[in-house]
Amino acid sequence: MKKALFVLGMVSLAFLAALPCWSTGQQAQPAQTGPVTLSFYRYSNVAHNRYMLPLLDAFAAEYPNIKISSVEVSAGGFEAMTTKVLLGLAAGTPPDVTEVGYNFIKTHVESGSSIVLDPLMKSDSRFKKANLIPAMLDLGIVDGKQYLLPLGTSTPMMFLNKDLFLKVGLDPNKPPRTWKQIEEAAQTLKNAGYEGVIWSWTTTGNWIFQTMVECAGGQIADDNATEIGFNKQAGIATMEYLSSLVKKGLMKVTDQVVPTFVLGNLGMVILSSFNRVDIPAQAKFGVIMATIPTPTGGTPKLPAGGKGLMMFAKGAAQQSASWDLMRFITEEKASRIVADNSGYTELFVKIDDMVTKGQKVAAQKNAFGELIHEYISPTDGRVAII
């Protein structure tokens, strides 16, 4: 289950994050100077490679004695990544550094081999905690200890094919706000010979399904993750809604959501805001991005998705080189690479912060580093969830 967060409006919550670590109580050692090869498990597809490859190139230029050996997982989401890491741990050959989906942090911690980050964060003066967004940093804490530092965080978002909306007489500037309005728009699209909508409920961790259940007033599981909750009224209503869309021919069942949408025959898709750079780059039509619809049109509860890095390196040389990589990714130059080449957005608030109406809470930049959108709090209040 993804960590439950709430956003002020529609924010792809995110970035300025990454990763340090060291064994509990162990002090930072001088960086090694001899050649070292690090094994790095990472998720690989077009969207993720768009920022990760230039990030690794920049690291290689600054640290020529450290070679990154990437082990790529391109299918199966973070479930497949977690399985690969756990198999490596069982065989005694874990990765030095690995990407981890937020919903699998506890799984890795419970393996007993992940490294607590707090000692190094406190003892190494070269590490600048101020480079990290506090709300994002909090996502990697388990039982009061920092095990993961986030590389990026996103939330569910709706994408519209502007051209199709105009062709069938729908107003793309007034996107559907309720589940019923989604169904009605999908029916209009179908009647005109197009495909209606895809709720990307198969996303890793059933993230979109979780979002729908929480927006309907339910939970996937209780707060301790010991009892399921999606078998109650909100979960059943959500599944019945999705099932009805499929039965009426308004929603295709596929895990190839982005490729299906960018072909240009689908009107609406609900998936990660991370795709708001990649989808417009691939599409040959206008793309409108909007807040995810809810059952009644109210403010959505959006669980944070995304990933961070955890460390499993053994031995002083591997740990020292791993730390060089982690510290590099927290630095401004690395942050800019990720922000400029992904759909992640910089967040300026954290959970429990008091905000005032008109306060800037997040910002999005384009590939040139230019500000393209600022997110403003619509009212006074407290940030209950991010």
C-alpha cells in the first residue's frame, strides 16, 4: 500500500531527494580512491531512463573511479524489483544500492540487511540535509529511523486527449470531476467511435485502485497493514464501478496504459503525475492534465507514489563508493537533472505545516529549468496529508 497523502489541489509531489546511508553506528570514512564497481538495481523504461541516464552520466564524469553496474528491471513494477533484491539478499549477493517503491520499504527493513541512514547524515559534513524536502524525507522513516531517501514522489492525475474532446463536442477545459461524469464522457467518446477511459488500476501496488477506494471513504488496509479494508463498502463500490465501465465497453483492460493513450484513440486516462513530461513528449495531440475525479467531485485524497534509494553495500570500499553516489544525488546539480527530465515537482511544504491562502506550496519547471507552473494553497489551513 502506498503511503497515504493529501495534496492541495493537483500536485505531482516531489523531488529534491536522494540517498545516504551507513551501517548503524559506523562512522563515515574517507572516500576511496581506487576503482570500485557498484551494483545498482533500478527500474528502467523510457520515462525513468529520461532522467536516470543523464544522472548516471553526470556522476561518472565527477567520479571516474566508480563504475555503476546497473541491473535493470523493466517489467513487473516495484514488486518485481523487490523480489529481485530479496533473492539477492537470500543468496548473499545483494545490490549495493537499489531503488525501492515506497510501499516496499518495510519489506526491505524487515529483511534485516538494509542500512540505517541517520548516523551518516549526522556525521558527514559534506552531506547537506537542507537539500532535501522534509515531507519527502519523512516517507523513508520506519520506527523512527531513516532507511530510505526519496528520489521522487508523484500522485495520481488525469490526462485528457484535448483533440478528441473537441472532436466529440466535450469541453477539455471543463474536465470530468465525478465518476459519473467520467462515465458520461466515455460514453460520448465511444458513440463517436473512440475509446473512453482507462483507470490504471493495475499500476504497481494497485495504486490507482487504492486512490479510488480512499476517495470513496475507505482504505485498502488498516493503518498497521494487518487487516484488509478493500472488502468493505467503499472497496466493493469501487470495483463495481470499474467493472461496469468494462462491461459497457467504456474501459479497455490493459497494462499498456501509456502506449494506448499516446496512440490518440483514447480520451482519458488516470495514472501517475510522473508521466506529465513523458506523455506530452510522445503524444501527437494536445494533452490536458487535471485533478483526478472522485465519486462526488470533492477534493481527492491522493496516496503518494514513487521511489527512493536504500543501501545494502558490504565492506568499507563498497560503502564509501555507495555514499559518494548517494551524496551526489542529493546535490543541486543532480536535483536539477531529475527535475528537468521527469514529471516530478518541487514541494515547499510538509505534513502538519500551517499554510495561508495564496501560499506557494509547489513548483514545476520545464526542460530548460524555467518555471512553468506554481501551485498555490486555495485556503488557510493545515497540511493533513501530502
